[in-house]
Amino acid sequence: MFTNQRILVTGGTGSWGYELIRQLLPQKPEQIIVFSRNESSQVAMSRTFEHPALTFCIGDIRDKEALVRACEGVDYVFHLAALKHVPVCEDQPYEALKTNVIGTQNVIEAAIANHVKRVIYISTDKAANPSNFYGMTKAIGEKLIVYANLLRSETKFVCVRGGNVLGTNGSVVHLFMNQIREKRQVRITDMEMTRFFLTLQDAITLLFKASEESIGGEIFVMTMPTCRIAELAEVLMEALGIEADMIETGVRPGEKLHEILLTDFESASTVVYDDAYLVILPTIDINGLRERYSKHEHVNFDSFCSSQSLMSKDEIRSMLVRGGFLS
């Protein structure tokens, strides 16, 4: 799909970007353009890969003109750039709005102006029935991306919604391992808190699948495994051979005890794509979309919550080994 294609990755110097580019390069694209704000991160990434197809562009998705220039001659856009930390977005909502909402609108308009084939927007479980400002901005981003398929352009737009990805910047696994080693304690907001998890490698593989098989207007939802955060901490302590105290700190503003990947409202228009994906079909009418999924079965549940079907500690350990955190 990506052979001899030109690809733009917004926010490409983050953890998602590294793994995305690592898996893209063997597919022999003509060019990958990393569009991001941080000069130092771009230099570090350039030294890591040292690949002639990889180029860099300093810019901010808040700057529409810069995006339009960066999208010239581009075939595919992976839109990763966002302010992602819940407390930061709660404290600075104006900044989150500019990046996550206005920035996404700029990506849409830049892609259309340059006749990009497809834009793939990376969303989050926090966009489902959002309780914090970050989730609200990502939910609006999803709506903008879906609606963009009605703008009478050649460009197709698709969303991919997932939960927590192990190994990303600020990942709870890195945080817990540092706390266990250095402080002999783990700070957990609530002992009953649960989350969806997936390895970074698996997330990118699923991302490619949605990129290739979507036709525009869908929200692909990764059917991710779930675990109790306290049990994740216990597995890490056992693996490190270090006993640590677990300290309950209380749920932070805007934080949920359990996340959902699919709301009861969305379930009415959601089909089972395969064992890895659900597909949420929009309530607006996008030509050919409902026919495309007419043979897929509708889901037989109202919502998809992280408190359901929790992994055992052995399964958590296997996931951490697969992700390269434990040997």
C-alpha cells in the first residue's frame, strides 16, 4: 500500500511515530515527512534511522499555511500530533483546543487542498463519553474527520480509536518501573482502576490494517485487552524482584475509574469487523459506507468497558514480555 508513496506524519517524533516509521520503512515508501515542532527530537530521530527516505519539517499543526506546504505531493497523512496528557489539557484547555481541534481542522483542509489520498486520525478511548477536556477535544476531532468525507473532495478520512499503548511517552509502565526501583513505592490513583492496553507494535500493525481496508468515514475501534492497574504494578514488582508499597492518591480531575471504547449510543451503529476491530458507522449518510459493511454483524452489547474481561496476571506478564518490557 505504501510502496513508492509519499507519507506525512504529524507529531511523528513521539513513541507512536518511531514505531510507525520503523514499520513503514521496510515497505519502501518514496518519502516519509515527519512534521513536528521539536528540532532536537527530529535530529535524534534522524540519527536513529539514518534512512534516505526519511525527511523532516519543522512546523506546528496550528499553522495551516505550514501544513499546506508540507502536504504538497503527499499521498497519505497519519495525524498523530496532539496534546495528550489529561492534567495538562485540564489546566490549559485553550492550548488543547488550538492543537487538538483547530490543528485537526487544519490537517483536513491542508490534505484536501493537496488532493491527499487518505488521512488516518489516531483517536483514544477517552473520546468515548468524555469526562475530561482532552477526551472532548479528541471526540470533536473524530467528528471533524468523519464529516470531512462529505466535503466533496478526493481525500478519504478515517479514525482509529484505541486505549493505552504500552511504551509511549509517559506510559504508566515506565513510570511504575522507575517508582519501584528508585522509591520502593507505586502511586496509584485508585486500586480498582482499570484500563485498556496494547503493545505499540500491535497498535501500529492494526493501524495499517485500518488504513488499508477503510473507505472513509468509519471509526475503527481496536478490541484491546484490559487490566487492573494495581495488578499491572504487582506484576512489575514481581518481575523486578522488588517489594514496593502501593499508595492510593485519589482520582485526578477529569479522570475515570474505568474507560470505555464504545458507548451505548455508538453500539447501535457498530459492526464486528473481525476479531481485532469493531467499526462505528456514522449517523450521517456517507455514500457507499453502509453498503460496504452491510454483511457484518452488529455488536451484541451496549458498551465496551475496561472493567470487563480483565486479564489475569499471567496474561499481563505475557503482554509486557511481548512489548519488550520484561524478558
